[in-house]
Amino acid sequence: TFSNFFKTKSKFSNNSKRKKDFSSLLNWLRQNVHWKGKFYSVEELIRLATNTDPDSSYLVQYLENKIIELESI
């Protein structure tokens, strides 16, 4: 989910992204999302993982940034 990613984005370094090492992201997802998916609704998972209510502004921000990026090509 986009809100989960954006809330925790600062935990994952740009260096890891350049090296395509997503093990820290995968570990976070396993601890905070994957194993809990059997027990909670999507909204509850987002609250548990991010300590905030679901918020579409993160998706909107992501999409706006992608549009800007694509327009510059």
C-alpha cells in the first residue's frame, strides 16, 4: 500500500535502492503487513503499520510526482 510505503520511506536509504537491495523493505513488510494479513482488514493493517488512518494523499502525491517525472522526458 502506498501510505505504508510513504510513511516508512525514510527508513530505506537511497544507497539501498541504487544497489537494488530491498531486504530491509521486505523485512519490514513481513513484520508489519504480510503475516498480519490473515487477521486484519486492509484498513486495520494500515493503522497498525503506520499508526495513522488510511490516507489517499500519499497515492495522489506519488502519482503527481510520476507525472512530473514523465513530462520531463
